[in-house]
Amino acid sequence: MYTDFATQRGTQRYAQRFAHLAPDHFRARYGLHISSMGIGTYQGGLDAERSAGYVESIVAAVEQGCNLIDTAVNYRHMRSERDVGAALTRLLAAGTAQRDELIVCTKGGFLPYDGVPPTDRLAYIQARLDELDLAPLDMVGGVHCMAPAYLSQQIGISLANLGLKSIDVYYLHNPETQLQYVTPDEFRARLRAAFERLEQEAADGRIRFYGIATWEGLRVGQNDRRYLPLSQLVEIAQQVGGDQHRFRFVQFPFNLGMLEAVTDSNQPFEREVAGKREKLTLPLLAAARQYALVAVGSAGLMQREVLDNVPDEVMAALGGWESDVQAALHFNRSTPGLTTTLVGMSTPAHVAENLAAAKRTGIDGPTFWRLLQG
């Protein structure tokens, strides 16, 4: 029954162990039962104490009903991926969880350092380019690359760091970074080549799905140089992968202080109504739903800036909570169209507090929209 990746049977088995949590805590997407909260591993220092905290927190999160783990090869100079790997080793060895129950997500694109920053950064960059016979312009700004050979190398590094044979979701990390250095036409060509390689990596079994994880690209207006239209991304994925393409996930910031995904109509969408083409402009989450993309919100607590800042009327509308953290996460997981909200958890105490928000069913759609309008 063991597999190298998350499966429908495995994630359903996992969800059934947490019947005491809210019935809407696990959401079915592409055959996977995905927890409405995922653990993030972005912040923190490089010390052993922080790594130990992450390992303990990941183990605690999985034990308490969180089966989505999010990281990136460059987070904390690869330490975050390695901490995830250490936590997975503990969980699987103890029988607390099985591999087919867990959805492991990571990202590639930014140049990662190995444990610590290099003493000679330029020499380090050149060595990475030489390894793959890449041109200097492939590494824009000395920090970001999405050349096919580079992505394949990064997937291999991530698999080794995580101790896995397959990654469930692999994100292109902030691809809009490239738009500060190359023309839109060149960017589309690079994106197409990257998607082609990711489709091949999926066919080879090293990844299951892929997507993009952005900070600005999906939130900004259409006139912003960093803007990314979902319609273009889906079109490229269909061109290189057909209707069964594996471009199925998008990640972007979403929290009480960053609501653009539901308030700003910046994504064009066309549909046919009564034989006529209708052109619409939708908010990000509405467009993601139309394109059948799994929407994952990052920075669920805005790096904890929402603490002590949830207005009383919002707290009351959300049903009253012991802490602003729980209220903010309950708001996120109640958002129509958002599958998972990511939150950094570096201590088991944070895990317990955060996952308490999964014990109540989210507020209904009409209540959510009234709250948003207010």
C-alpha cells in the first residue's frame, strides 16, 4: 500500500482520523483531501534551535490534522527543506503518518545557498551556471533562474533534502522576478520552456503537480510590469501538456491585511454565453476557480502582523475566538475558493493554537461577503 506520493486513498485515510475537526477542514481537490491549514517554513534564523523547533512543529501539525507542508529550496539556505525531511523521517519511522497521506510542496527558482551564504557570491553564481552550461542572462539579477536544466537540478536537490522520491506540488517561485529583467515575449518563452520541463518531470514521477507561487504577480494590476494573467499561464500549460496538464496549483498572499484576491478584479476571463463570447475581469480567487486551479494562500497571518489588530466587529462576526490568530485563520479558511491557508509554525504551542481554528465550520458565503463589505 506504500506509495511515493500523496494519494486519494491515503489522504482520505488521514482525514478520517480527524473526525473531531470541522467537516470543512479537509477539501477534496484532484483526488486529494487537503487540510484547510498548511504549515509554512519560511521565517527564522539558521541556528539549530530554530531547526529543532520546525521539526517538532511539523511533527505536531501532522499529528493534529495538518497534512500539507510547504517549503522552498532557498528557505533558510536549504535548512527548511532539510527540517521537513527530518520531520518526515520521524513521522514515517514512528508510523504516525504514511507517505501517501501527506502533501509535500516545495519551490524552485531562486538561487539557494547550501547552509550558509558563500564567501564569494559571484564565484558561487558562476559555478552554478557552469555546472549546467547556462548563460549569465539565464540567472536574472544574480538571484533567479527558471531555465529547464536549472529546474531539473533544483528538483533533484529538493528531493535529496526532503528524503523523498516524489514531490507532490512543485512551484515556480516568484516567476514575476524575471519580468524586471526580460521582455514580456522573452518571459513567455522562458515560462513555456519551464512548463515543458515540469510536465516532463511529472511524467517521470519526480513531481505530481506544478504551479506558481507568487508574492506580487497575481495581486498587482494589469499595468504593473510584474503582473501575471492566469489566462496566459493556463494557455501555456494546455499548449505543452494538453487537457491533462499538471499545472494545477497557485499560491499567493492572502490574509486580513492582503485581500486583493477577493477585492481586486484583475484577471481577464472569457466564456461563451448563448453563442457569444463574453469578456469578464474577475478577482483572482474567482478566476482560479474558473480555471480549476487549487488556490493556496500564503502569509496567513501576514508574518503575525494581524496579531492584536483584528477589529472587534470582525471578531464578533467570526463568532468570537480566544485569540486574534484563531480569528484571522478562521476568516482565511472561510474564504470562498481558498483551499488552504499557510501559516508558519515554529513551536508546538503555535501549532495547537492555530489548529484550534479548524474545530469550527467556516462562516457561510453570505456572511463572509457581508463581513468583507463592512
